[in-house]
Amino acid sequence: MELVYNQLPREVVETLKNKTPKSTKGNYTKRLHQGLTPDVGDAHLSNQLSAVITLMKISPNMKTFMSNFNKAFGGTVDDE
């Protein structure tokens, strides 16, 4: 969630959460990406996944990846 969905525009995430059904226990019964459409976040998710995968490829380890991720996305995720 932190590396991909939380980096999408807030309105996209809220729309996906509202469209995704929950069980009586409050757990999502489908995956968030199943609610994507060309109008709701499809391009945003594709771009975010490409960026994260690129950072993973150039990072020799998780610590470096998290440092690179935080540089790219404004220091939003704990690097431990």
C-alpha cells in the first residue's frame, strides 16, 4: 500500500476504496486494482508501478531502494 497506492492521487485511492466491497469483518473482498478503469487511476497506477520497479532495479539492497524511493517521492516511507 505505502509504495504504490498511497502514492496515487488521494481522490483515486478514495474512489477505489469506496468501490471495493468489504466483508462483514471490514476486510476488502476484492483487490483494489480491480476497481481501476481508464477514468479512475489506471494510468496513475501504471506510472507508479513503473517508477517503483525502476527504483528496485537500480538499488542493490532494500535500504538503498527505500532511500531512493524517499528521494523520488518526498520522503514518505520509513526506510527500515
